[in-house]
Amino acid sequence: MSSEPSAPSTNVVKSVRKNGKNWHNNKKPFRPNSGLTSYAKRVEARKQHEAIKEHEKELRDEKEAERQAHIQRIKDRRAAKEEKERYEKMAEKMHRKRVERLKRREKRNKMLSS
């Protein structure tokens, strides 16, 4: 057996309240100036808050740009598919060479108009 004495228990004993409501937590003293911070601290906190907001805005804008790019890719793909189907329909009715000629002419007109 060890000869060292056991450590005293660290249980904090609450004093008995005068009104007998011992189950309530003890109130801390009212100090109205305790929450006030200096102007420099407030300015620093505001700067940090604005920096965080700016970073969040950048992330949101980046995500929205990715979304718009995805939507544009889908629209381009659909337009190309419709054009291909249109040329296939024309090829059923006309000769292949004539369809290719029309395709080249339309491509030229598109380049001139845009």
C-alpha cells in the first residue's frame, strides 16, 4: 500500500441558499460594462466579418458560373443535335452534295451575322 494520502475531492460544495431554492443555478453579479469591447476590436471583427462575406460571395459566384457553363453546354449540344436532325431530314429528300452545299452556305451566313 502507498503511504501517500489520497487527493482531496474536487467537488465544489454549494452553499445553502437563503430562500431554499437550491436547485437553481447561482446567479452571477450584474456587470453592464462587461460585454463592451474597444473600438479597435470592433473594427478588427468587422474587417474579418467582411472578409468572410467576400470569400463566400466569391465561392457563390464561382459555383453559379460553373452552373451557367453547364447549362450553356447542354443548350449547345441540343442545338447541334437539332441541326443534325434537320440536315438528315433534308438529306432524305435531296441529294447529299446539295445538302453539304446548303450546310456550307448556312455556316457562312451564321459567321456574317454574328
